[in-house]
Amino acid sequence: MPRINLLPWRDELRKQRQKEFLISAGIAVVFGVLVMFFTNFVFETRIEHQITRNNMLKSEIAEIDKQISEIRDLESKKERLLARMNIIEQLQRSRPKSVKLFDQIVRTLPEGVYLTSVKQSGASLEVKGRAESSTRVSSLMRNIDSSTSLRNPTLQVVEAKEVDRRRVSEFTITGQQTVDAPGEEGDLP
């Protein structure tokens, strides 16, 4: 039987398979590198896109913060204006009360009594004056007590003094001004 050597054929087949394997491995490595670069590119673009969105949101938030501070400033201005309007309204309402108070003071003064000072602090009233006699001071207190705008007269001081060669009684009376109900005479419409 003749002997056939199959070794070179097997060696060639082995070398060809090895060559195909190296080519396949090289293609796989190149393909892996391409996939890695593509994946890296995709994630980089996504990150850049998210960074631009974050920057846009930050600028919008800064704009809204400015608007919020402007709104707060406007609200504080509004509160100050409302407080001023309330004060002006109270002053407008109290104007007729002052006139009514002075009218009542004049009506309560008996003859022989004159006032040297009138001080008002809120609803409290302090009246200083001179009278020809202490009975005139008593008459003044009765008139104040019966008045519609004044109440609770309290005599603080009565001193007998001589002024211009005449004997007079200097006095200090405190009292309260009554508070009118809304809609009573003297209130503004």
C-alpha cells in the first residue's frame, strides 16, 4: 500500500484557520473599538445636552427669582400704601370729632371761666384754666359730665391765686372724649 502523507494539507488547513481566526479576532477588536467610541460619543452628546438644559433651567430660575423679589417689593409697597391710606382715613374720620369736641368745650364753659390750655392724647383730655371762683369750676365739671362728647371729669388741681390783683382759682381737669358710633353726626360719609 502506498503511503500518502496528509500532513502538509493539514498544516495548510490549520494555517488558513489560524489566519481566518486572526482576521475574525481583528474584526471583532475593531468592531468592539467602534462600538466603544460610538457609545462614548452618544453618552457625551447626551451629557452635553443635559448640561445645556441645566444651564437654561438655571437662567430661568434666576429670572423667576428676580420676578419674585420684584413681587415682594411691590407687596411691601402695597402694605405701606394701605397703612398710609388707613391713617389718612382715620384722620379724615377724626376731623369732625375735633370740631365737635371744641364746640362741646365752648358749650360747657360757664361764665367766669376761661381755659389756658387743652391737651388731647387719644381719647384722654386735659383742660387747664382759670375761674373767678371754685363754684365756677364745679359748674364746669357738672357741664362736662352732662355733655354728650365728654365724660368722666376728674378734678386734678385747684389752687387759689392772685392774678392782676384779682383772686382766681387755677384748675386742671382731666376727662375722656366719647367715641361716636359709625353713622352718628360728625362722621364723614
